[in-house]
Amino acid sequence: MSSDAPVAGRLVVCPTPIGNLEDVTLRVLSALRDADVIACEDTRRTRVLLDRYGVRATLVSYHEHNETARAAELVERMRGGAVVALVSDAGMPLVSDPGYVLVQSCVAAGLAVEVLPGPSAALSALVASALPADRWRFAGFLPRKASELRAELGSPDTLVAFESPRRVGATLAVLAALDPERPVAVCRELTKLHEEVVRGSAGELAERYASEGPRGEVVLVIGGASLVSRGTPPEAVAAVRKLVDAGAKPRAAATVVAGLVPGASANDLYATLTEE
């Protein structure tokens, strides 16, 4: 039985190059060519990419200042059968970029959302850092309030975060005060002509960038915090190791020491033994 109801459209989330325009994927270019409208953070910047590959398209602005109103407009267009492609200025939309409101609105409206793979500054920096990538988390832009920053830097997993080049020195100084030996990679201008990855300890890099920060867009990758740098008393860690070396079972040793040393956690102490 035929129906006069329009076929529902869909949203296609398209990651764009983070620096080198040659990193755009064939699927993204195809999606941009086929879309009825492209929602972009900055129409001028997106136009540069489209002109490079001869893509003719209708563009509308979609940024942090008009997200709610524009999302409602785009959802109505998709309900009428339109295909909307979403891009940000660089990388994957929604990852520290606009797009969350639109994706949520599409899901609430029962519209299909297709996400294409592509460039990501966070993933590129993580791999280039040579730090553990089996357990990591993305923090977006690091907080400016000192107490919140210290809490963020206490992550036991590898931490990936964006940072203003003007604040890199100050952030590394806070990290060095917590643990000067913490491994860090400062990744700047990824995929661009002046790409640079500087690896070292928090103390070394804090000194390097104390007077002048790096230039360009920066991603910091920070090795996971040790138990000591997260506040576990070092004497508790040493005591557990001695008991285990003497023949005690790790879980029992951790429980005993945690009961004797203020501020020590049995779970944290046991975890450091199993990690070793």
C-alpha cells in the first residue's frame, strides 16, 4: 500500500581534517556531496574544504550561539526527508565542538543518525605520545580553577586534553608540583606543516614552557597518576610491598596496611600490586 507521507531524512555526522585537507575521507566527501544541507560551525572555513574538492552544497551555520534554534530547524527539514550533514571546523563534531543538541534532537525525534569515521586530534595525540593507550580518557579543555585542575590531573588513566598554548606552562607547573616525574607529551599543530611532539617529564616540560608557551593548537597527553601522586601515603605502598615480599598474600597485606595507615585505601594498595 502506498503512502503520501514523506520519507524521513537523516543526520550524517562528518569529521573533517584537523589541519591537512588531504586527510578527509572518501565517504565524508561523498556524504557532503549528497547532503541537502551542510550544518557547519563556520561556513567560511567549511567552504575552503568544499572548494578544494569541488563540492557544491548549501551551507547553514550551526554553532554554540544558535545550537538550540538551528537544531529545531534542521530536525524539521529532516522530518520532511532532507539529509543533513554536520561538520565542525576540524575533527569530529561533538568532541569539544557543537553538535550535541542536534544529535540529541534527532534521537528524540526518531531520526536516523549516521556517524562517519575520520580525523581526531585526541586519537592522533594519544598514539603519538607513546604513552599507554589501553586505558585513557578525554577531558576536553582542562579546567582553569586550580582545585578542579588538580582533581582532573589525578586520573589513574592516560589523560588526553586540549589546552590553550598560553596556559600550557601554568598547567605543567601544577602537574610538576604533584609529580615532577609524570610522563607528558605536548603535541602541537598535528598534521600541519609545523607539527611537533615534545615528550618528557612534567618537571622538564614545565621548565621548558615556563617563559614561553608552544605556538598553535595544543593537545596534552599525560601519563596516569601513581598512587602516591594521587594522595596515597608512600609509606603505605612501601609497607605492602615488604609484606608481600615476606610471603603475605597481596589482598591481606593491603587490608592490614590500610587499617594502620591513615589515608590509605586497601583497594588502591591492592591495585598497585596487581599492576606491578
